[in-house]
Amino acid sequence: MTVTPYSNSGKGKKEQVAYMFDSIARRYDFLNHFLSFGIDRSWRKKAIKILEKYSPEKILDIATGTGDFAIAACKLKPKTIIGIDISVEMLKAGKDKIRKKHLEHIIELKEGDAENIQANSNYFDAAIVAFGVRNFENIDTGLKEIARVLKQNAPVVILEFSKPGKFPFKQIYWLYSYGILPFLGKVVSSDKSAYTYLPKSIREFPDGKNFLDCLDNAGFRNLKQIPLTFGIASVYLGHKAYFDPSTISTGSMDSGLSTA
């Protein structure tokens, strides 16, 4: 089942997601931290810490949004971080934030599609995604594209929401997700659909072993899931094991990342 933000829209999921994030971009950071009680910051720090031992020089941040994960990754002291996203307004907000933090020499944000990454194969030392895989129109295609642009044995670190299974956290979580969160999102945001879409997309996301299977099918090995905060979220770690030329994107392969 494909979950989309706007059930009555005639557009595909990708176009709907881009429109949704464009509509909430200027309030996104506040809402993200407010509605998660600030826990999302600690989740990103834990995810980035996993990458420390790899010392990646070139990092790709997929579904970068306003750049929070890319900014957190600066702790690793890479030479460059490229962030891509389909939402132009989210990228604008991210660029403003990066300028204020004087990180333009490290982070570059570009409009880009996770399922058609404009980059050479075997180019990046690491890839990161925070709360973005649920929004892919085709998860398998997106994961294969991530594998394609990574160097052999390079890590991917994915931070994503999970479905807690133990009492009482399971019941509290879904009460908050379906009852409180949409109400708060509607009060603070101009787009209430964004915060009714969130719990629905979490429910349909193939988390846990199912997502590890997706990573395996995309060509990643040495897979690991690390649950966070009673299973509300998880960090997934995988390493590119092989590259199937049949999965090559139709995008430009002339440089590390296309400037188009």
C-alpha cells in the first residue's frame, strides 16, 4: 500500500511529498524539535557517531531537508557533504541555516531525487538518510541508487521511525501519533495533512527485519539495526557489497554530482 499526503490528489507520491515539504519548510525545524520533544537531535548524534570509525571524506545526505543531518555530520570532519532533496523550499531553509553556521565550505545542498541520483557510481565514502526513506516513491529503487553511488564496502546509515511493540510504549506512541501529533501539527502548521501523513507512513514502512531485507536486496551486507528510545526509531547500518550495472540510473555520470 502506497501512503500519500493528499488522498484526493491526482499526482504521484513524489510530487505530493515535495509539495507537502515546500508548504511546511519554514516551520519544519521548529515543528520537528517541538513534536519530538527534542529527542530527534540525540538520535542524529547517535547515528553520526556510528560513522566515526570510517572517517568518510565525501558524504551524501539523501532527503537532506533543512540540512540537520548534514550539519551533524560535520563532526566527522569530512572534506565535503552533498545534501539532496526534492523540496526546493526545504533546501532554501537549509542553505540559510548553513550560511549562518558558516559551513558553506563543507556542505552543499542541491535539488535531487533519491531514486535518480545525479552522481558517478562508486563515488561517495558514506551515505546518510534521516527520516527520508519512508517518503521514497519506490524504496527498492532508492536503496539501489544509494548503493550505486557508494564506494565498495562504504557504509550507509539510515535513521528512520519504527513501530514500538512493547506495552505501554506501543499504546502511548500510537495515541500520540494519531491523536495528539496531528492536532498540534494543525495548530502550528498551515498543512494539517503533513501530520496525518506522518503516522500513516510510519505504519506502512517495512521496519525492522523487513527493512534489513530491503537493504540486503539492494546490495548491502553486514547489516545491523539499532533501536532507539523504546523502539520509536531505529538506526540501520549497512555496507555496499556489490554493484549491479543493471541498476545504473539514467542520470548524468559526468562528475561526482551534477550541478544541474
